[in-house]
Amino acid sequence: MEFLSERVSIDRSAERFSVVISPRLSPGKRTLLLLWTIAWTVCGIYIFIERGKLPSGDPLRQYLLAFLAFWAYFEVRVVHALLWRLKGFELWRVKNGQFTIKDSLFGFGKANNYFVDNITGLGLIEIDRESWKWQMNESVWVIGGERLQLEHLGKKIVFGKALSDEEAKALLPALKHALKYERKKEA
């Protein structure tokens, strides 16, 4: 096993090629994300309690109910992102003619399989660093930051969550080589 960085490891053997990517944050960012999640949770609980104190005919109750619906949506997203940053991994594997990508949280997650022969256009994602979309995708409270892409049967697949530009550039040749080797093995 070789370590590309403290967050990325590569395991190469004759039967398979696998990569494990840890989306860990620096201790300062992790603490801020945890505090922000706690503050968001406390605010929602407080608003829920205050809504319960209002009389049943008060129109503010309906407003607070709508607010709590939005709050609950973002609560789920933020808690999921926090758990991903604390205990999640992105796993890649090239084995038996398939390229598998799995987002693993506590060992659970859906593995997506792509036939190696149908993969085209493997490369780095073109990033517009000035765009709002990229800035949002890079933030610590979302699960994102993909750096690599491929095309499988006409569908664009993005992966490589939380990779730095340097890590993505170093992983790309290794992945291309593993896919090429797997195609030769299958032929």
C-alpha cells in the first residue's frame, strides 16, 4: 500500500487496484463545522419550542412551521456532511472488468459499478474558480468537491470528493493505467 497523501491511499495488486480517500478536515475546520451544526440544531429546537407556546390561531405558527420545514431539510444535510467529514470514505476499485465507486459512511453506502470497456473521457473536471457553484461545492458543510470525471455509456460521472488539485493530478495517471491494464486482462 502506498500513501499519496495523509488522506489518500492506493493499493495495487495483480487482481485489483483500489483507492481510499478520506474527506477529513483540519482540526480547526472540523471544530467550526461541529459548532455550527450544534448551533443550527439548538436554534431549530428553540424555534420549535417557541412555536408550541403560540396560540393555535396565530398566523406566526404557520410561518414557523414553514421555517421549520426548511430548517429540518438543512439539518439533515448538515448532519450528513458532518458525519461524512468525521467517518466517511470514498472508495474506488478496479477489479473483474469493473470500476466501482462507493461513498462509504460507517461502512455503509451504495457502490456504483461501471464496466471498464464502456468508460471514456476520464480526466480532470474543468473548474471555474470564480463561479458561485464551485465555491459552494468546495465548502465544508456540503459533500462535494469532486475533481475527476468520466463518461460511461453517455452519462457523465463525477468522483474524487475532497481531493486537492495535486492529489487529483497524481491519481489520474494511476487510475488510467489501472483501467488500461484491466482492459488488457479482460481481452
